[in-house]
Amino acid sequence: MCNYALAYIIIEIKSVKMKLITKEIKNKLPKLYEQDGKGLNSIAYIKFFTPDSNWTWYVTEFDGKDLFFGLVDGFEKELGYFSLSELESVRGPLGLKIERDLHFVPTTLEELMK
């Protein structure tokens, strides 16, 4: 394969935009405060990550529009709110967009805190 064809394929792959959250996923996520009181037994259903850094966001709840609650693993691990619009606008150090881990299996926060 010539270099031009390979470069074209790479550009095409990079131009495909991953949808961070689909309608189907939105409908399955617990609403905000549904897991309130479960503490570390709360379940994270989605994992977002930056492919070019070590930041990871685990979603436990969603307001159905833009606001998530979950575990953020960046400089340290902490629970908090973050928004879909933020995740869609953030770029890693190499300019890469945040992705959803397509192979993530729902996991308790206790397991993720280890």
C-alpha cells in the first residue's frame, strides 16, 4: 500500500467521531441520586478516558441531559459532578478527544478505588 493511501485511511479513521453517550445508554443509566446512600457499593456504568493522558471518568448517575455524577481519576481519585459538554470539549495533551471504553464492564466504586 502506498503512503498516500495509508495517510488517507488514517485521516478517515480520525475523522470518525465517537458518540460519547447514545440514547440507549442514556435510558439505562440511573438518574441522579438513585444510588445515593450506597457509598462505594454504587456501580459505575460507563468509563470515559483520554487516550493520551491518565485521566478517567466513571459514571454512576446521569441527569438525562448533561450532568453526570461519578468517580474522576485524574491527579487523585475523587467523587463529583462532571458534564457531557465538558467531556466533549476537552482535549488531551496531544489534542485527542475523550473516548468511551466500549469494553468496560459495570463495576463498583469500591473496586475502582483500589
